[in-house]
Amino acid sequence: MPAISKDLQEEREKVNFNIEEFTNWFYGGIEKVEKKRSLEKLLLSDPDLNLSLDTSYLSYKEQYEEAIRRSTITYRKVIDLLKKTGGNQIKAGAVLEVLRSCMIGCINKEGDPLMLQFTMFLFMMFKLTNDEQKAEWLPKVLNCNILGTYAQTELGHGTNVRGLETTATYDPITKEFIINTPSLSAYKFWPGNMGHTVNYAVVLAQLYTKGQCYGIQPFIVPIRDLETHKPLPGITVGDIGNKMGYMTMNNGYLAFNNVRIPFKNLLMRNAKMLEDGTFIKPKISVLNYGAMSSMRNSILNDTAMMMSRAATIATRYSLVRRQSPINPNDPEPKIIEHKTQQYKVFVPLAKAIIYRIVSSYLDELFTQIQQESSSGNFDRLNELHALNCGLKAVMSEEGTKAIELCRLACGGHGYLKSAGFDSIYRLCTAAQTGEGENTVMHLQTARYLMKTFTKARNGEKLTEGVAYLSEFINLNGRRLIFDDSIRGILRAIQTAAASKIVIAWKHIEERKKNFTAEEAASYTGIELTRASELHCHTCLLQIAIVEIEKAIGKVSRALGEVLRNVLELYAVDTILKLSGDVLLFVNMTAEDVEKLQKRLENSLQFFRSTAIGIVDGFDFSDQILDSTLGAYDGNVYENLFAATKKSTLNDEEVNKSFHLYLKPFMKANL
Amino acid sequence: MPAISKDLQEEREKVNFNIEEFTNWFYGGIEKVEKKRSLEKLLLSDPDLNLSLDTSYLSYKEQYEEAIRRSTITYRKVIDLLKKTGGNQIKAGAVLEVLRSCMIGCINKEGDPLMLQFTMFLFMMFKLTNDEQKAEWLPKVLNCNILGTYAQTELGHGTNVRGLETTATYDPITKEFIINTPSLSAYKFWPGNMGHTVNYAVVLAQLYTKGQCYGIQPFIVPIRDLETHKPLPGITVGDIGNKMGYMTMNNGYLAFNNVRIPFKNLLMRNAKMLEDGTFIKPKISVLNYGAMSSMRNSILNDTAMMMSRAATIATRYSLVRRQSPINPNDPEPKIIEHKTQQYKVFVPLAKAIIYRIVSSYLDELFTQIQQESSSGNFDRLNELHALNCGLKAVMSEEGTKAIELCRLACGGHGYLKSAGFDSIYRLCTAAQTGEGENTVMHLQTARYLMKTFTKARNGEKLTEGVAYLSEFINLNGRRLIFDDSIRGILRAIQTAAASKIVIAWKHIEERKKNFTAEEAASYTGIELTRASELHCHTCLLQIAIVEIEKAIGKVSRALGEVLRNVLELYAVDTILKLSGDVLLFVNMTAEDVEKLQKRLENSLQFFRSTAIGIVDGFDFSDQILDSTLGAYDGNVYENLFAATKKSTLNDEEVNKSFHLYLKPFMKANL
């Protein structure tokens, strides 16, 4: 191991809180940290993986082949682990979370071509099947004897699931469904792992029986031969081609031409059908709700972890890189001494921590509400759904920006792939359109807010996350006087959110005079989106306040100070960024804003001495970070230069293109 | 040519202004349009280029080799063209502008490995040489008998040029300079085309003579053998490795170990040296000012053109894609009918046009001021420099966001490389750190603003772009009453900018009591940056107003209305986005903001019927756009599906990784 750079050494010596305590808090307990570490070691230490190979120099096809190689090595270990946990996919969550983080972070940076197997495919085969189907399919899935994916999105339809065109028509004579792709826009398009990897898919299609359409239902459909891997008769399948990121995710297209599958391949946990073709509607239509919700929660956690990685890289680099003397004849300071740099790096750092807190909170809430649902209580489903949609949108957008900001904070070198930002940026931004396009997500949250405001007007009691709407009504048009405590900041943002919600509500009501309710809402879309954004910011801050206060009660005083400052920076930055909305509806003065700006600067100064402890406390191994700028040793220039050796162009002194093209070109005009 | 989609056809039929008139206005006259078209045809029509090959499927090395092949084909034509224009690089500007747009847009999406030849290398050899040197070198450069680049940035120093460490020590006995790289951080790192392509470089180094350092001077240094292309003795050179974008730009590293070059290789337009080693300082030290300024102007234009391309793709796609019925049982509308979609697409579209206008304005201003400088008048250099720095920062940041927004407006499909956003996003974002890191740029502009405010306080008359500071002082602390004309909007933003400038100025003054002036400014960095941002927004809007009013006086009424609406959307959106700052210092009410919001929506509605005409008027050929979603014919799904054929993974039905890895893996747990 190379020596630690002096610059980082001296920073680490100044840390005055217990880093390991931070780590344990961040990951939710010492047992979780130990499990995380042992899993990472198990998955990453295998020399067969050959992780030192930089796959970004390979061709598209070679990258895919290498990804399959790495994934099969890794999933063999995962299968063993899952067997040890009893094959229960819920219990296996911890394994899979680490797996995802390793596959994205390190083993397969450009996406895991088997990822769907233990996420959406397993989830659907677990959630949408009846007992008989479970018995038949689950062992094959868990043992990877069949490889599968989940095929929802089509070329012509993404977020609007009802618009899907693939058909499954029941033939009561042969007791089969006939799957068809009626048009080019009906091609399944985008499902991960589908292009050349899997042999099964859970396919969503419009079910037709007895001449009638019963809407979208899920079917398990074999698509490739288990022995030869050739597409089965009637199946057209392939790779959708190169993307901004997830190059080895093997997203595919899939079309059906009279593909017949047996009756029992209709997944019948919810809807039921009789063999004669009689369709029995499910009691509630929350078909994919759980799966999508769970995927979105994973996205939030992934986003928080990617932000943490980006902030780690930017922080360490800023403590090593020296540039631009402050006084003309001074030596060049560490760039972190520039206030502008602190602002660029520490705000994303604080945000990363807050987002991790919120994502953990949502995980717990999700588990709670799932338990309520399985015992027949669906009351809080709508609230969770609204929270989950809007927060997915805000956090994926803000997370992407934060990663990009950290990258920009590293100047030109941040643009190098070896810096480690590029791949996580491309993964993170995908979440802005994946699992529900962000604007559609906001509009769903906004719809909930409109209904909730109507309830509040009628004096109904609201749940905690939206109770501020009732408080706002009680203000009776008086302007809130700004108070600069953390809860005062929350109240100010809530007031702005409530005001925007009310304005959107009024505009809808006005428009209803001339338009249908749906048209009125559609024409108010821009304001609804903004209302949802503001509401989400209130949720983030509210959850953060409660969770950090809880944590402060449990940790040491030194760590408590660190967490308090994380909340301070996050809260102050948030209200400053939202000041355009807040100022409209809250009595906040220019002096208040100046004071907040001062607090922001003070908070940054506090981070100046604690940030290295925090990012070390994230406990990312160098393998996970995979960054020349962010390695633990801080030997930035040595690492940067070492990475140039991986460029295949440097394998030869003179590239053949010189003799083929350059030399004749230079001589042509002599 | 495939039939035009009905969806686009019906839109085009509704356009009520003359598209060709728009094109001619946009490019500054019919002659320029004709020249642009004929050059594009000349450069792009060559079948040898084999442009239908999608290079993103190739390996890193193959991509470079293909880029060299395409560039040499293209530059042969360029040399002929330059000969026809008399070899004058200024006159050749139009050729080079189109070349850059073609190379980035279409011929070499990932950067042109010969790009520096006719930009920075030629520019430096033209600007920094004396007459003798010109006579010796220029013909070789213009004929491409030697290939060169400009080597400034080092591993340890980018924007802070004074910190460069490479040394050039004069040896009066042999009459040579000895070039050395004293440390790892002194390695030249990043110069484009340097890794394996060029054989010469203009190198910046600290000049030592007679035991004294005379600061940074430029030298022309041979680095590879013209016949064998091997690095010359003492030279270490190679590729810096993979990056987020510009993969074929061949950015390189370069180190010197006692490399001797003759006396005459010191470029002596400015500083002079005698053969005995006596150094004669230049009268003014604007060494690279012109080149950097010119590069930044190019960036602004490139940014505007890339934004225009992104907006074209998003607009056309939004007029074809159908999703999510507004009323439950209605057919699915074109997604452009959703207000939120109009907001996402049309604001970037308006911004693209405004940025193009501003970049053309700056080009003219730059030429003017250059003429003034060459006749010894340097008065307006500082103003231009400040404008150029800040606008580069704002426009590259906003441009990147606009492209990303257009991509997100295309949902999941926007993430496909074939959509056409990916490569331009990666190119555009590079401009945020390239040619001067954005924060450093803002701080330079802010420094100018601080000086200017001091002048204003002293009653000095200010130039047009900053005259609002004097007006602000004349307000004498009274709050501006908001008036909602376009100039009223400008005044409101100017008031906010002036207020922020004054606050930053005051905070510096306060801090000066305890710190040096430089420290005081450094500690006020965050506020200075914001002040510069706001100032730049005033400049953008001010230039836009003047230029669009000029244009409206010249064009047809129908086109005038289009331009007026472009300005309206840009101005209203700008003030709404900046409302947090404006509300602090201007008497603007919640009602004013609601009215602006209404105007925004009305303006979007106007764009609804005109946007297709505007984007057609940008006159991007399908080859330049290179987008499945944005092609002229609007056959989105056909184009998307056709692009999947280019995926090399689809060359075989079954990839070899199935037999090598997947099958054994599936069988292992049977």
C-alpha cells in the first residue's frame, strides 16, 4: 500500500469525532457494517474477476461479454448466500443491496446483465404468482436455472402502462394464450438484460378473453431455448443499442408473432381466470404498485450512495489539490480554502447524508405499510405512493446535479473517466426517466396534494407529512413571520409549498368552469409540478429534522455536533435555493437572507475540519470508489498518471494510423 | 427518402411565417446560409467517410483510428479551401466554424484529433510569432506538413497559468533553450491532439535566463519524428486516457528531459530576447488574451448551436410521440399538448436562439476591440474580458442544463445514444471546466464589477453594459417598483444584480478591516460568484433586447412576431427563475409573479404552433442532427428500430458468452 499523502494525513489528524461511530450510525448499526464489509470482501476479492482491467477501452460487444463473465462469477456466490438465508428474497435484501452497490460501483460499472434476476424478475414471480406457480417457478429462479426479466415498457408506451399494446388472447380450445405484437410501437423495448441474456420474461399484455379486453395482466413467457439460447419460434429479440450509460445492462427489444403459452402461465395472485376463459377481477388493482415502489426506494438509496461517493472524491481531491494563491505571493493553498470550493463540495456532501437518512426512513415506512396492506389495510398506500413518486423525482434530479457539481468541483481532471464521476453520473441521471418519468411522478404527487387540500378545506384531519396544509389554512391569509430556527425554516418552506398548492388548486377550480376536471389539471401542470417539488422539499427537511434529532440523542456529543451541522447546512441551503418561492409568501427580509448566507458560510467552515472524517466514515473501499482523485491515499497525481497506462492507445509508441493516414496526409502538400 | 410522418406534416402546414427568412436571419444573411450549405455538402457528402458506421460500438483505439481516417479525408478538403481564401486564418473563419460544427456534429462526434491544427496551433503561430518566424512556420502549418497543438495545462496547474512549472533555461553558449519537466505535477496534461497525433507543440514554460525567471513564455517544440512518429529524445508523450466525452480528441501528456531547442524557437511577437540571454519585457502582457478570448467565443457559438440541435430533436419528438390521454377516454395526444412538456422544450429552444444572438454579437464586438487593440487602444479590453469570462461560465452551464432538459423531455428514449443528446451533452459540459474553470471565470468578472462599482461610486461614467450600476446608485436606497414591460424586466434583474454587487462590495470592505484585500475578496467568493451570475443575466437580456428589436425592424411582420415571442419567453422565464434575488430588492408582488406565470404559459402556447417552423429553420441536415428522435421525417419508431441494427451485439443471434459463461452457470445449480 502506498504512503498516505501528507496533505490528507494532516487533515485526518485533526478529525475530532469517532469515524467508526459515524460509519455505524450511517449504515444503521455495527452488525450491518460488518455484514457489508464481509460481503464486499467476498464479492470483490476474487482475482478471477480481474477488476484491474479498465473495460472502458473495450468495444461494446467485448464489454458485454466481460460483464457476463463477471456477473456469472459473482452470482454463483450470491446463490450460495441466498441459500444460506433460506432463499427468502425479503431477508436477502441486505445481500442484494450490497450486490447492487458492488455491481454498479465496481464489478460492472456499466450495469449488470443479470441484475433483473434477483430484483424485478424474482419480485414479480414472488408477488404475482399463486401458490402453485410459486412452487413451480421460484426454485428455478432462485437457482438461476432460468434467467428472466420483466417486460413492461414498449417502444410507444412507457410511463402510461394502460396504453400498452401487446395482446394475450385466450384460446379456450387449446387452453393457451396467444401473445402478439400488433404494431412496431408495441415492441417491448428497454427491459434490462433482455437483449441477449435472459430466456424468460414476465410480460405485461392486454388480456383478451371471450371477445373482451380485461386490461393489463402479467404472463411468464419463455423467449429463448434453454439449450441453444436461440430465440423461440415467433419471438424476435435483440439489443436496443448503445446508450448514455448502462452499456452492459443489455436492454432489449422483444416482439411476439402468435406465441402460444399455456393457461398456467398467466400469473394469478391478483386476477384469476377459469380454464373456460371466464375472467375474475381482482379485489384491488395495485398490480405492480409494490414492485415499482420497491424499485423506486432502491433508486433513492442508490442515489444517496452515489452522491456520497461523488462527495468523497471531491472532498479528498479538494484537500490535496493546490491552486491559485489567495494573497499574490503566498504559496498555493489547498483548493478547499476557497469558499466557492467549500460551497460546491460540502452542500452535496450534506445532501448525500440527508438523502441516505430519508431513504432509510422510507424503507422502514415501506415495510410497515406493506405489512398493513397484507393484513388488508390500504389506508396509507396513497400517501406512501405520493411520497415515493415525488421524492423519486426530486432526489434523482437533485442527486444527478450534486454528482455533476462534485465533478465540476474537480475541474478538468473530473472529466476523466478515472476520476470516477462519469459512470455514476450516467447511472444516476437514468433514474430521472426510469421507473416513472419525473414530471409524471410529480403530477401524481400533485394530484394527491389537490385531494388532500380539499380534505383540509373540509376540516378533515391530515397525516403528519401534509398537516402543514391545515396550519396554513389556519393562518387565514396572514403572512408567516420568518423565524430562523431549523423548524422555522421548515415552516417557511411549508408555507411556500402550501401557498403554491393553494394557487394551483384555485387555478384548477377556475379552469373547471370552462374545461373538464382533467383538462383543468393538465393546463395547470407547470404549477402543479412546482407545488409537488416544494412539497417534497418540506418532506425531505421534515424527515431529516426528526431523524437527525433522534440520532443526536443516541450518539456521542462530538458526532452529534457533526450531524447537527449537516442538518444546518442542508436546511439553510435549501431555503436559500427556494427563496424565490418563500419570499412571495413569508415575511422574510433581505437582512434575514444575509444572515442565512452568513450561517451557510459558518456551516461550511465547520465542514472544513470535519469533512474528511465524514467521507472516510462512508467506508468506501478504493475498489468501490474506483477513483484516481478520491483514493484513500490522496496521491492524486501518481494515481492519475498510473491510470494513463491503462489506455490501450499507449500500448504502442506509434499507432498504425500514422502510417496509414497521417504521414500520407502530411506529405500530400509538401 | 421516406415519407414524412403525418404528425409532422400537419404541423408544418400550419406554420405561418417564412422558414427560409428565419434561416437567413439566424445565420446572418443569405450568403452565409449558402456558404454554410455548400460547405456542409462538400464535407459531408464524401462516401469515403463512411458516416453510416456508428463508431460508438468500436473500441477506444478503433475509434481513434477511425477518427484520424475521417479527419485526414476532411482536412485535405479544408487545406484546398484555405488556399482559395488566401491562407488568411481570419478570413478562413467561416470555413473553420462549419468544420468544427461538422466534426463535432457528425464526422467525429467524439472530437477531432486534428482540431487544434487550425485553431489554437495556427492561432498561436500567427499571433505569437515575429515576421521571421511567420515566414518559417506558417506555410508548414497551413499545409499540414507539421501537425501541432498548444501545450499549456499541466497535471498540477490548469486555470492558474502563473503556477505552471515547466522550465525553459537558456544556454547562451549553444544558443539553445533546455526544456525540462521538474516534477510529476509539471507534466503537460490535457492538450488536445497531443497523445499520439501531433509532432509539434507550442509549449508554455517559465523562461530562465541569466539565472533569473522571466515568467511564462511560448516556445515551439518538436515532439515526434516527422518520418517515424517516434517521440524525440528526452520526450515522454502519450494519451491521458478515457474521458466522459471527446474520446477521440486524443488529449495527451508530455514531459521533457533536457530537451534542447534552438534560440529561434522562442516565439517573439511580444517578449524579446537577445542571443546573449538578455530578456526584454513586452510592453503589455496580454500574451494569450486574444487566443483564449477567441476560443471562448467559439465555445459560446458551439454551445448555442448544440442547444439548437437539442431543442430541434426534443421539439420534433414531442410533435410525434403520443402519451397519456388528458381526458380518460380521449385518444392519446401528442405529448407537446401537455403544458409541462411545452415548458421543458420551448424554454431551451428560446434560450438557444438568444444565446446564438449573443454569441454573434460578441463575435462582432471581439473583432471591433481587436482592431482597436492592434491600433494601440486597449481601453475596452477589460470590459470585453469580463463579459467574455462570465458569459462563458453562464452560457456553458445553462447550455448544458438546456441540453439535458431536452433529453429528459424525450423520456427513456432520450437516453439512447441514437437520440443524439448524449454526445452533445458530453461536449457541452466540457466547456464548464475547459478554457477557464467556470467559478474562476465568474470571479474574474466579479473583480471587474467591484472595480466598476468603485468607479460608479466616484461618479465616473460607465459603459453601456454596466451603466445600471450608476442608475442603482441614483435610486438612493429606494426600492424599484416593478414594471412588467420587457425593459422593466431587465431593470428588475439589473436592480437585483446591482444590489448583490453592492452587498458583495460592502462585505469585502468590512472584511478588509481584518484581512488583506485579496483575502477579503476570497472570503466573499460565494457572493461574488452570484453577483457575476446575475450581472451576466442582465448582459444576456440586454443584448437580446437590442438585437431582437433591431431584427424586428428588418424582417417580415410574421417573423417579427416569432422573434418577439422568443424574447418574451426568454425574459419572463429568466425573471421567474431569478425571482429569489429580484424579490429581495424590487417591489414585485405575488400577483406580479402570477401574471408573469400566465404570460409564460401564453408564450408557450404561441410556440406550440411556431416551434416546428423555428427548428426546421435552424437548417440542420439529418446528417448533422444524427438523431432517431429528431430526424426531419418524424418517423421516430422506424428510425429507433433501424438504429438497433447497428448494435454489434445483434450481428449474431447468440453471443458467445452464452456458451462460455451463462450455460455452465445455469446448469451449475440444477
